[in-house]
Amino acid sequence: MSNGPVIFDPNAAPSPDVPNEDGDFVPHNETEKLLLAGIEGEIEQEDFMRRLLTEQVFMPVEDLPPDAAPNTIPPKPLMLEDEDGHTAVALFTSPERAKPVVDHFPAYKGGFLADTIWVLERFGDRGIVLNPGWPVGLELDAGSVKAILRLNLAQRIPGQ
């Protein structure tokens, strides 16, 4: 079991499965197509974020102790820490994108797909990093996540 956030340097031990240049990244699903379009400025930022909230992401979680009863312990996501000490929940656009990164963290063999909004509402208070170690990804600090959640809430409440 881990004791807290871990520092991941994607340049320290590159995996042969992770491309080194943006040109090598081929989107494999709708979430990745959306992410690439957002990064390349093909859609407006607000529309990109609104659509991202409806997509699913893969969240690696720490394995449960062998004696744990199912559904009694909340999931413990993989938390990464940058060189400045900021922590973020590691998310991926698919389990396949997670594998070469999660291989560096043996305690995190499991994971699940969840709606992005569900993850942000539960774990976004520390920020998120989408596709760490890959050339195409996204980092949002805790303040940005809160702003996105407020925007989403305002759009769901009539008259806002």
C-alpha cells in the first residue's frame, strides 16, 4: 500500500509503448479525438470542457487488501506529485493508455472507467492529470477543476 502521492517522471524510464512526439499519438477513441481537437484549438475551450465532462476516463486505483470486503473501502486513485509538490489524480483516456505508466506503480493494478464529471466531483479537489507520460494530455489544478464544476452546475440550474 502506498503512503501518499508519488512523483512520476515520464522522462525517467520511457516505455517502448509510449510515443515520444505528438505526431506519434494516434487517437484510439472518442475521448482522445476530443482531447486532440481541444489541444489543437479545433473547438472552443468551453465547449471542449463541457464535452469532456460527458466522456469516460480510466482511473487506476490501489488494490484492496486481500481481507477487504467488496464495496467497503472507497477507491484510492493513483495520485501523482509534480516537482513543486502539487498533487493530482492520474486519469487516462483508456486502460491501454494507463498500462505503460501504471507498470511503474505495482500497487495500482486495478482501475475502472467512470464519467469525467463523477471523477471530478469526488477527487478533483487536488487537480487532475489526464494521460500523464503521453505527449497528448491535460493538466488541471484544483482551482480549474472547481471552476469547471461551477460552470457545469450553473448550466444545469435553470435561470443561471
